[in-house]
Amino acid sequence: MSKRTIISIAIACLTLSPVSADTVKGPARWIGRTDIASKRFAWPGSGVELRFIGTRAEITLIDDGNNSVMVELDGQANRLDLANGRKTYMLAENLEQGAHTIRLTRRTEGQLGPTQFVDAITDGTFVGAGTPEKQIVVIGDSISAGYGIEGKSHTCAFSPDTENQYLTYAAIAARSFGAEITTLAASGRGASINADGTLNGTLPQLMDRTMPFDDAPLANAEEAGRPDVIVVHLGTNDFGNKRRPKTFEKDYGHLLAKLRAAHPDAIIYAAIGPMLDQYDFPIARDSIAEIVSARVNSGDKSLHKLVFEPGIGGIGCDWHPDTEANIEMARQLEAAIIRDLGWNIR
């Protein structure tokens, strides 16, 4: 079934809807980093959770029509492509009467524009949701955003159709542990310098914003809670194409220090790979290893490097790791978390 057919069916179903029993103007829980004042979300993997007792639920969203989301209904995930403007989508119908959970999260990243929650309707009753016990935060670039992850080869360029944060290594690992994930990632961004050579709008600058491409600083933001695990996956855009930024160690070290000050009890992984070539990868890997070693020697014992070697798995669009590669990367992250935190796979 094509994505346009999915949209058509979802909207067409509304004409058959019975009289609704309960409407909410906000979700049971926001997922990832969201702007609760405007009810918008744009970071990859951000979204909403709805919990209801009934047989059906629909949601009204506002979008530019460039984004797609994953809709998990009681743990079963399907893709939904959003239309332009204010639209109502049927998320579930003809269910057994009872308690159900829907998670709606962005496959796509902030450069494609925000998505706004308007309301949700069920034939039953909406109920609240608690905060997940385990929290993971990922700070990264296109790899962590899911750029080209569903592409068939390196020859395809960027497209919202092949981007999917839900299938990234960190998202997979989070689901394995039953953890919530907040993804602060944007394509082409580095720790010191971006892929296009610019110095403004690096990821450490964007990560302090509620919405990734709004200039306003962090405000009205909703996040799940204090992270147990933080993955910093930057350096690919800093070192790609034989670029050697002179301020990388200072900038990257400052980022790690900032994260440690804000989250003294979190395990932090400094990750690199697998996109860089045989010339750039060892330089980036060794630079990050030196920064980590220096901080560990200075007393930060909860900081570890995490290396994804080139050649792991397959290749998606523009040489990005594909779904197979991300599964292998997820296994590495899971092993590290089991070693360092003792979490159990569900």
C-alpha cells in the first residue's frame, strides 16, 4: 500500500466515525523534546502518547506535508505520512473495548518543519500516563536522525521518504530496554564545524533550543526526565572530506563538560563512525579517544568511547548506515549499557 493510500484511507474513515465521547487538547505524555506552549514538535523521534479506554481514536495535526510519523498502537508500528495543513487522522478503530496506548513519533527531522498537535478524540475515555523509568538522550547528526536509513544504496540523495529515526540504532536500543529516547540530532551538523563549512548552528548550539531551527533558546520545553544514558555521536561532519578542525578538542571537550555538569549521574558515550573513510575515520576516532581519556583521568569515570567501525552492516543513501547497520550498532550500544548499568533486555 502506498503512502498516499494510507493517508486517503485515514482521512476517509472519518466520515464513518460515531459520535465521540472524549476530546483532549493535549496528549497523555509528550515524547522527546517538544514545545508544550505551542504544542509543536520537530526534533526527530519527538511526538505524543495517547492512552484511552475505548475502541477507536483519531488525532488532528497541523503540518507542512513534508513529514511522516510512526504510529505504534499497543506496540505495533506503522507509518503515516502527514498531509499539508490541518488534518484529522484515524489512528485506531474497531478495537476490543479496553485500555490502549498510541505513540506517534516523527520519522523525519526538524529541517522539514514542525508538527503541531491540535486535539485527539476517542469514543471512550482518555487516561493519563506516567514517566518511563529509563531515559536515553542522543546528541548527533544525520546518522542519529535516520538520514537515508531506508535507502537501497549510496546513490540516493536525501529524501523524507527514506529517513526514519524509529529505525536508528539508539531508538532500537531504547525499545530493547523499555527506555524513552530523546533525539537531538540534525543532518550536516558537527561539534565544531558543519558539513558545509559553516560555524553557526553546530549541534551544540542547536541542542539548547526547544525547536531545532527556531532561534529562541530553550523555553516551554517538555522532556521525559533526567537521562540515565547520553550518547554524543558527533565528528563525522567535523572530520569528513579530510577536514581537521583546530578547535574540535576544545569544543567537544566543552560539550562533554557541559553535559556532565547538567547530568552528574548519567553514563555518557562518546561515539564515532561508521561513515568516515579510511583517511578520516582514524583521525576522528583518535581525537575523540584522547578527549575521553583526558576527562576520565581527571575523574569522569562514567564516560566511555563507543566506536562503530566502518563497514558495519549495509549502506543507505549518501553512504549513511542502513537498517542492517543500525541493528548492528544497536547491539553494540546495548552491550555497553548492560555492562555499565546492568539493564536487562525486555
